[in-house]
Amino acid sequence: MKALLRRPISLFVFSSIVSIWTLLIYNIPFFRYVTDNSNESTGGRIFLLASLMVIMLALNFMMTYLVMFCMRIVGRILLAILSIINATALYFIITYSVMIDATTIENVFNTRYSEASGFFSWSLWLFILAFGLLPALWCLAQPIVFGKVKKLALWCGSALAIVLVVALANFSQTLWISQHDTELGGLLQPWSYIVNTGRIISFSQDEQAEEIKLPDGKITDQEKAVVVLVIGESARKANFQLYGYQRDTNPLLSKQEGLKVYEATSCATYTTAGTKAILEPQNSDDLYELLPNYAFRTGVDVSWRTTNWGEPPIHIDEYLTDDELGVQFPDENEAYDAILIRGLRERIESSQKNKVLIVLHTSTSHGPKYADKYPKEFEVYKPVAKNVEEGEKNIDRLINAYDNTIRYTDFLLDNLVNMLRSMEDWHSAMIFISDHGESLGENKMFMHGLPMKLAPKEQYEIPFLVWTSKDFRDYKTEGELPAVLEQHYIFHSVLNLLSIESPAYNKDYDIFK
Ligand SMILES: [Zn+2]
């Protein structure tokens, strides 16, 4: 090995090895996707695959050659870093069926270490060592004869010519490629994360922009009213007994009188977009004034309590994280979502205002370690998988763990409803809606975050539950609403409950009369 490393190789050989390795190892999912989704005959598919392989070989070769020739040691370091990221990305693509598109990168940047650490495992480290670190060391240590500029021009020129010729031969495939660009781009290493990281940086600059203010509203009565909006995390409709699931995952809520159960779908399959859709007045790529911000500006007492993250910017006086709640209630375990409802009754009853909005941003069903999200006494379905990786080999255990999180959610929501019902001086409402759903092994998919046009229904069919105190508001009847609701019903229904009269209110998106 040592002798081998000491023998210098030409930059041509070095670039060829990097290019072939990148193609064969890091891009297996890319070629699997092309094979599965091309609508060509077998012969056509082979031609398309071969063409794509040649193009990628030539492009990767050219980039490696250029980077190494121009930047030398910096080029080596870049290649080493890329091979480690490539290996990590490949591991996640294979293990969780994710695609490295803009939203995945955004989620990576928005994930806290405590949650990300849930993904770390021995198999991940081993995988990175074998397919990332070893190639990286080789890139750093291998002696190279760099050669003259003439050679650079010859090899890179030839590579470019090959790319052009093969691309022209596949001109008829342009339509297919443009129809599948998101997926293809999301699987292509290393371009997927390089390009998408750039896109995210430009998105986040846009997001720093001020939210678009809604026209002023006003509160039209003095009655005491409180709305508790509970944003669920990765809670999927399919595992709620209330929606017909075989298991008794809702033993308490199913006995709760007056609970409304709506069919609903989420607008996205990841937290930042799902949460935004719950809080904004209408579907938009722009950032409109959000429900808590708008209600606060209109004079409502608003409090946000969270064990989660990834929500759009909230501008209110009281924003409490799990850590801050943990300091207030040291006897409560802040690892579990019960911390969110601690002291809530006192908080509401001591309000100086007549209208109160409480938003609880929960994390109860967040993977990959479902079994860590509920106290031991809620481990009703056993045995459980410790995390998704273990659950992939034993789906039943994964579902056991997930179902326990739904049972814990049932307990929390039931508690809330009982608390509100006992506050007889107040009109009150509890609304529960999830940010998105979750895959639990259907078609070998796990977790969430696929682009909407590819996502299976498990990732966007969500629970939407509503309870209100007696004589608060009348519900619209079945015929007055679509069969399946979307998340934007929250904004308008909550304005109604808080008696906010506003040009931003749309009665078509209100579940109440
Ligand atoms: Zn989420």
C-alpha cells in the first residue's frame, strides 16, 4: 500500500479514478431512478443510461482535472471534503429514501444537533469511513504528476467534445429529462447538494425580508375566548384510531364529546413549509403576516410554546422554548411534550386580555427515535425499535414505537380539552393539526420530506381535530365544506374564534359559520 501510494500517477489517471469512483459508488441511486422511470423500451433505456454515464464520466473527469490543475493542494482538500459529503449523502439516500433537493438541504441547516444526533449510528460512521474518509485520504496523499497546460487543454477539450456529442445524440430525451429534473438533480452527486446549497442561501436572503403586512383588523366583542392551536409533528392520519386505525391509539379522545374529526392534507412534507401553511392566510411563496403575529398586533394575548423548531419568524412578546419551560417547571421532564401544557391554565386565566391565543408547537412523533418521545408509561405497544434504522429490519417494532407517540398525543390533547372544558368563564377551542405526515416503511420509504409531486399519501394525509366549548361557534355542515380540508383553514377559523374582523379574513376557509 505504502509503495503504491509513493508511486506518482499522472493527473489523467488520477482524474479518471476519481471520476469512475464518483460514478460507480456515489451515483447508484441516480441510475436506479433512471432505470425505474424511463418510459423507453429496453434498448432505449440502455442507450439513455449509457449516454448519461458517459456524460457524467466526462464532466466529473473534466472538473477534477481543472480543479486539481489550477488549485493543487486546495483542489485536493476540496475533493477530500466532497468525498466525505458524498458518502454521507449516499447513506441517507439509501437508508431513508430521501432526495438531496433544496428542501432537504434546508432541513439539514434547520436541524438542531440534538435531533440530528438521532441519525448518527455505527453503520453511518462505518459507511463514511469506508466510502468517504479512505477515498479522502487517498485524494490528499496520492503523489501526482501534473503535466503541462497543453495536456490540460487536450484532455479537457476532448471531455467537453464527448459531452456535446452524446448530449446531441440524446436530443429526443430533453423532454423526459426536463420532466424529471427535480428527481434527477436530487440524486446526482456531488451536484445535488452543491447547487441546492447555493439555492438555499439565496432563498434565505429572501426570507430575511420583512413579512408582508396584512390589512389592519379589529376585535369586535369583549367576551373571554381562548384558542389553543396545537401543531403536530409528523403525525399521520393513518395511525389515528379516530380515522379508523385498527389499534386503539385514541382511547381518550374517542370518548371525548363534541370532538370534530376532519379529513385534511398538508401543503408540504417538511416542517418549515407545513408550519408556515398552518399559520399563513393563503398558499404563497412569499411571507405574509402569520396568524400569531397578526393576532398579537390586533390586540390578542399570544403565547408560543415549543419543543420543536423550523417555524417561520414569530414576532410576539412571549415565546417559550422547552429549555425555558424546563427552568419554570423544574419537576417536569422537558424531553416530553407534557411540558408544553404545564401551568397553561394559570397562564390563560391570569391574562389581562379577553382574547388569548396559545400555540403549542409539539414534536411528539418526530423520528427517527420515536421511542424517545414519550414517557415509559406510554409504551403500550411492545417491543419497540430504538430508531428508524433498527425499524427497517423490523417494521412492526417501528410501528409500535410510532403508535406509542400517537397514544401520548391522545393523552396530551385529551388533557387540554378537559382543562378548557373546566374553565367555565371562557369560551374555548382546541385545534390540532399536523405539519405533515410520515412514511413508516410503505414502499421502503421512511420519515418524510419527499417533494409533494412524489410523496406517498402517508406523508401528507394529516389529522385535523377540533373541539370547542358549548355555545362558542356553530360548525358549518358537511355540505358547506370540501371533503378534504387544507392547512389554510386554520388562519381564518381562528380569526373567527377570536372575533377578529379583518379584510384578510376569508369565510370560505372557515370551518365555522
Ligand atoms: Zn415536521
